[in-house]
Amino acid sequence: MELTQTRMIFYPILAAVAIPVNLLVILILLRRRCGLSRCITCYLLAMASADLTVILTDVILKQIIPLYSTDPFTEKITLCGLVDCLTYAATDLSVWFTVAFTFDRFVAVCCEKLKTKYCTWRTAVVIIGTVTVLSCLKNIPWYFRYDAVYLFFTPLFCMVKLSYYTSPLWKTFSLFHNVTTPLLPFVLIMLLNALTVRNILLASRARRRLRGQGDTQNQKDPEMENRRKSIILLFSISASFILLWMTQAVYNIHERITLNHIIDRLLKNRLPYVIGYIGPMLQLLSSCSNTCIYVVTQSKFREELKNVLTYPFALFCC
């Protein structure tokens, strides 16, 4: 009961915060006054749009409506599968857009020859389109995960098929899903960020040696400041993504290795039962944190944010 009450408070607050935040980010980025390249803007727009879709599907359709409705439309078997497809596809997009942007920044920092060809608006559009198509195709099987529960030949609600837990095909698909989201992104983001940070540190040492010693040592180097901010930004993104996803990732692996989660939910064994509810909450927090970390750290974005927020009051005063 306590966890249900917590969810009934948490998810509406998350939706009330995340939807305006992502809409505001999209609006500001569309104005193109943040001093960002078209390539970066394209990735950030894709990330914000994916995060917004996660909130609309996973938070509103999958969490809030079943919690507050006595007869939720998502209990219909067709919509159960459809909501699952949309939810998992949106989550994959949010995760892999983050990976794609991280790789783009890695190329921009570490690969001078490839940078001019890869870090372009056209390439970003192709990457985003490809990730979108692959994510949608990959999550189609979720539509077939449910069976209807009948009472006197009347379908009451949908329930996960028993074969989902026993079929080798479903086990293979579930393993593939858990590896691609989020285990593989974990590895890729940490690896790319480590290589990027290493390159930045080596370049910074070389630049410090070129600047020499003496009076110039006490002077601020704008380039060094930018690189320092880049390192902070990269570590912030990595820490945010991994910490918010880690609980759910571990629980998903435990769920597939054993069938204890069925007994845990029926008997409400405290630790697994609690983790099963807290994991999705932490994961969904990333839908209003990842994009904000990328863009709010930019001074021009903060200035544009201030302009957008104060514009209605300025218009009213005039």
C-alpha cells in the first residue's frame, strides 16, 4: 500500500515536471540561438523528443492511467501489447540517441580526419532515422507478450503469457533486449567517455607545455576552461545515465535468470518487491535529466531559457 501511494504521487509529479521541461528544451533548441552547431542541435532535439515520448507512454499510459482508473483502457489485450511496443521503443530511442550523441562528441574530439565528414547535420539525420527504424522494428515482439484473461467467455484484462517465462525464444529475445538496453549502452558510453577524456587530458598537457611557464602560467586559458567543462559534462552524463538505470538493469537480469519475481510480487518479499517498483522510477527520472544536463550547462542556453520564461511577462507589461 505504501509503495502504491508513493507511485500515485511520484508519477504525476514526474509527468508534470518532465513534459514542460522537454517541451521547453525543444522550443529553445528550435529557435537555434544557443550557439550550437546544427549537428549537435539535431541530436539534442532527438533526445528531448524521445524523452518526451517516454513520459507520454511509460509514465502516463503505463503507470498513471492504470493507477487512477478503475477500468483502464490499457487492460484491453490489444492496447496492452501496443503500449508495451511504444514504451520500449521510446525507451530504446532515448538511450541510443544518448549513445549516438556521445559517439558524435567522441569523433569531434578524437578523430580530426573523420570529424569533417561525420559531424554534420546530414549524418545526424541519417543516424537518428536509422536508430528510430531499428528501435521500432526491434520492439514489435512485445505486442505478442500478452494473453486475455476470461470470465464466462468475457475478456477481463490482459496477462503476460506463461510462455514468456518458459519459451527459449522469449528468453533469447528478453536477453537480447536487456543487452541492447541498457547493458551495451553502459559499456559504450563509459568507453567513449573514457577515450574522450583521455584525449582531452593529453591535449591539455601539450597545450600547457606550449604555453610555457612563467607569467603565462597564472593566466586563464579559455581553451583549457572549455575542455574542463567538457570533462565535467561527460562525467555528469555517464554518472546520471548509469546510476538512474543501474537498479532497473540489475532487477531485469535477476527477473530473467530466476522466476522468483512471481513469488516476490505475490508474497511481497520486501527487498525484491521494493526494487521492482523503485527501478522504473529511477529509470524514468533520466527522461528529464539527460537532456537537461547536456544543455543547461551551456551559458547561452541558460540565457535563452531566461528569455523564453520572461517573454510572456515582458509582453504583458508592454
